[in-house]
Amino acid sequence: MAIWTKIITLFRGAAHEAGTAVVDANAMRILDQEVRDAQNALLRSRDDLAKIMAQRKIANDKLNDKKAKQTEYSNYIREALARDNRGLAQEVATKLAQIEADIATEGKIIGDYDTSITKLQTASRQAETVITRLKQQIDTVKATESVQRAQAALAAQSAGTGAKLGTALDSLERIKLRQTERAAQLEVADEMAKATGEDTDLQRRLAQAGIVAGESSADSILARFESATPKAISHDGVPQLDHAGAASKSS
């Protein structure tokens, strides 16, 4: 039995914890509903107050009628006594006694109405004040809750953003490194291009000066063949000069 008792106690504790968790998770909704319930109760109390005030007005009208009858019957009694009609005065006095009893009863009822109306009006004003303050506090609590949720979301995002920023910074550093390497390669290529251009220009000028062999041309090829051609020999065995050579010799 002790074990079952403990198990039942465990279930009750678990149910209590679950209920508390549900209440805590829905605290704002519960609070809003409680405020609505209080407002509805206040409206009902105002309706009840209006009914009591209406009943009090009806009772007061009846009381005023009875007081008017009281004044009227009092005058009748005086008139009957002035005419020495005591029997009639006695009859009117009997009715007046009932009217005065009703006046006393109605007066007590109206007094009770006034007491109830005063209490209800005071309670209604207090409840309205409490509800107004409660609604103001609820607005403050809701605003605080929203700010705290925003701060929590921002903190979570900041934590995730820190990791993302670390990855982004690594990527940025790699991009900068590649750009630096590419810039160095372009600079070297430009220097090599300039050096190659200067060497080409130098070779061209050396070739023009005859210092180094340049490209083969028709004149150089013809000159090479002319230098390899043997001179013509005369009948006496003396090599004959060409016209240019003879002219130069005779001169």
C-alpha cells in the first residue's frame, strides 16, 4: 500500500508540475481572461446597481404618494374635528394610521436601497480603478515581455552571427590572399613583357648595325651567291674583270 501511495503521490506531483508549466506558459492569456472576467463582473454589477436604483425610485414614488395621502388625511381629520364630527375623524384616522405604517415601511426599504446603492457604487468605483490599474500594468508587462523576447532573439542571433562572421572573415582573408597572389603574378608578367620588348628592340637595332645576324633578305641572299660565283678567265689565262672592276682599275 505504501508503494501505491507513493506512486499516486508521484502522479499528483507530476500533474501539478505539468499544470504549473501550462499556467506559466500561458500566463498572459490567463491574465487577459481574468481581466475580461473582472470587466464582465463589473458590467453585471452596474446592471444590478441600475436595477436597484430603479426599484428605489419606484419605492420613493410610492412613499411620496403615501406622504401626500398622509397630508390629505391629516387635513380631513382636522376638518372633521373642526365640525365636531368625531366619528368621521376617527375613520379617517384609522386610514391615516395604515398610511403612516406604510410610510415607515417604505422609508426603511428606501433606506436599505440607499445603503445598497452606496455600497455598490463604492465597490464599482474601486473595481473600475483596480481594473484600470491592472490593465495599465498588463500593458507594461506585455511591453516588457516583448522587449525581453526581442533581446533574447537578438542574443541568439548574435551568437549565431558570431560563428557566421568568423567563417565570413576566413573567406575574406582567403579572397584577399588570392588577390594578392594574382596581383603579384600580373606584376611579374608585366615586367617580363617589358623585358622581352626591350630585348627585341635591342636585337633589331644590333641587326641593323650589322653587329649580329639579322633576318635573311633578298639582297643578302644574292650577295651570298655572287661571292660564291667564279670570275670569267680570258684566252691568255688572266682573269677578266667585270665592267665595274675595269672601270675602277682604269681610273
